[in-house]
Amino acid sequence: MDGSAWFSLRLSLQVASAATLLVFVAGLAVAYLLAMKDFRGKEAVDMLFTLPLVLPPTVTGYYLILLFGRNGLFGRPVFEATGWSVMFTWQAAVIASFVVALPLMIKTARAAIESVDRNIIVAAYTLGHSRFTTAVKVILPLAKKGIIAGTVLSFARAMGEFGATLMLAGNIPGRTDTMPLAIYTLAGSGEWSSAHILVAVFTVISGAFLYIANIYGKKAVI
Amino acid sequence: MTLQVSISKVLPGFTLDVSWEVGNELAVLFGFSGAGKSMTFRMIAGVMVPDRGLITLDNRVLFERPSGTDLSPQERSLGYVFQDLALFPHMTVMENIRFGGHGKNRKLLDGEARMLVRRFHLSGLEGRFPSQISGGQQQRVALARALMRHPKALLLDEPFSALDAPVRAEMQQLVKEVQQELSIPVVLITHDLNEACGIADRMIVYSSGRVIQAGTPAEIVRHPFAAEVEQLVSYRIGLCEQKLCPC
């Protein structure tokens, strides 16, 4: 593998790690809320977060441009205040990966949390434990397998993100070309030997993560 | 210490409307399945809300509607042993019992939990998980865990239904001893007349969401007020012969 291939691998790992960290925190919070609370519009919230799972990545990417582009809902005030835009940066790749990986975490973790026996949760309450203590010491440990499986799946999905990343971060060599984008470029320019190596490396990494997700996800339902 | 319950709740196809009071004694809620016994417990524990009524424990209002008091389960100072025990499967026996305790003094909690382990004959099982011990041992863990909270009343929802006869007798004896030691209201649900006769100071008979008779086991068995009670105690003859029930 040459320097640019190593860069793509390192960038992909960096982007996927940052996105997974965000997915873990936000996804777990949303999953817990959806699993434990009853509120009006609950399924609409679930639908909104799950949408990137079924939308074409280009559509997700388009929405992200509307939000984070220089004239976007969030992008414009940030650009006006700092002169900086997240577009065409590695952070944009993190946002794209975060948005497409989030539904996997929410779906898996929600199912795991919902599968915890309600009597066990009530038992903790009747023993005098607060909702927070019960969540930390009872619910989350019992949903651990599903949460780990969701995290690993999210990482694998973030690693493989292509379409939305292309829309928001572009495909700038040495800057935003994550592995899937680098493979696309290599295949387009007929550099098959380099493409073969990157594809093989990528397949091994993704396969390893799926294997881990399967081990932890035995009890989790997607 | 008195547990006073006077509650009602209307659900589709079922109405619960009961009123009873239990002092420092062992009372049994007796009746067929689906009569509203477990629902009453859930309302006393604060995990289900009655439509109206009053629940007090030791003169403290736990629930009152229409006035609006509705303490959370955490605030009710009750020990509640569920029918399925609801032990925490990821915690060991010792951790399960300790989880019932509160306070920052770890040593004190450990000491208290160890005392309960000895008291409930669980020594040697501290490091095992609930799935690794027998049904009777699980029952004892659930009871010990409930007692770690220093409850002012104990609710036991069909705690012995899954146990073999010898273990069941042992557990009944243990509950009786606990009630006498702590001198708190202990209310137990059963639909087994044998069990009710053997353990209860007082029986409260439920039928279709109502209390149809309350009294000592002898009063209930000898003088059933209603046809439903008569039906419930109809197999007492066999128990009389075995001297299990007053006749």
C-alpha cells in the first residue's frame, strides 16, 4: 500500500471512530428515551432517526448540505461568525457517517433495552433506586450485548459510508478521501492493483467488525 | 404499624374496588386467579395508579385521590417480592441482596447483607448468580433483598407457587418468623387454601375485584358468607382430615 492508501485507511478509521463515539452517546440516549418513555410523536421521532437507513445516501447527503452548507440552517451562522465551513473537511465526513450509522445504534439498542424484563426494572424502583441508578446499574448492563452490537455495527457502517460523505465532504485526495472514496477513485482511473489491495483490506476490517457484532448481538434484535 | 388500602380502578372488562386494613400480622389475599390481588399489590407499591382511593402505611399517606398524593415506588418503604422474584440476573446473590440496601456506608451495608445471607441460609452461595441456585434459594434471596430496605410492610406475590412441598413449608415458616421478628404488616397472595390456612393470621378473600369476606382462617372456612367463598373453601374437608385447616 502506498502513502495515499495509508492516508485513506487512517482517515477512515479516524472518521469512523469519531462518528461512533458520537453515535454511542446520542444513539444510546435516543434509544433509551424511545424504549422507556411514552410520549406523543414517539414513533415519528423513531422514523425521523431511522430515515437515513432507507433513504438513498445522496438524499441524506443533500439534506446535510441544506443543514451544514455555507447557506445551510446551521452552516450559515457558523460561516458568518467564523468564516469557516464544515463542507469539504474531514469533520464533514464524520457528520455524514454519524447520520447514516445512528439508526443502526438506535434500532439495536432500543430493542435490547425493550427486552429487559419490566418486573426487574420495577423491582429496582421498589427497592428505592432512582431511575438514573436503575438505568446505570440494571437496564444498561442487561442490554449490554445489544448496545455493544449496535456500536460495532455503527462503526462498520461509518467505515463504509460513501454517498453522503461524497456530497458533504467531497472526494479531495489527501484531505477527505476515505477508503470507499479512494477505492472509487482508483477504480475510475483504472488503477486496479491498488484498488484490489484497498478492497481486500476493507473487506477484512468490515468482516471482523461484523463477526464481533454477531457474537455480541446474539440476543439483540435489529 | 398499619397498612390501610381503600382503592378502586376501572379497566376495560374489570373493576377493582377493595378496602382492607392489615396491622402487625400476616394477612393472606386469597382468591381465584384474576380476582385483582396482584393488581392491588402493584397499586400499593406505586407501579400502577388507582383511579381513586387512599393507601396509608404507618399513618403516612402513600396515595390519595382526589387530593393528589401519589408517592413514587422509591418513596414508599415497602418490601415487594414479585411472583417471578425479579432477581437481577447479572448480579450475584450477594450483589442482589446488597442492592436492596441504601446509604453511603459500604461496610455497614456489607455487614447487613452478610447477616441476611447467614440468616437465610445462603452462606457459600454469595458469589453465584440467580440462574445457578435452586428455586428455594432464589426465594430466600428475593426475601433477603426486600428486607435490606428495612421495609415498613412486606408484600409477597405468590412467593411459593413454584416450590416443591418441603421447600414451600420451609419458606412459609421463614416468612412467619420474619413477620414476628420485624412486627410489620406482611401481606401474601395465594390461591392455595392449604397455604392460606397454614400461614395466615387473617384472610382477605377476593372475588372479581371485590373483597367478599375477611377474617381468621377458621372464620372463613367455618362460616363462608357467600357462595364464592364456599366454592373457594370447598375442598377443606381433605385439609380438615390432615389437620391442615381449622374446621
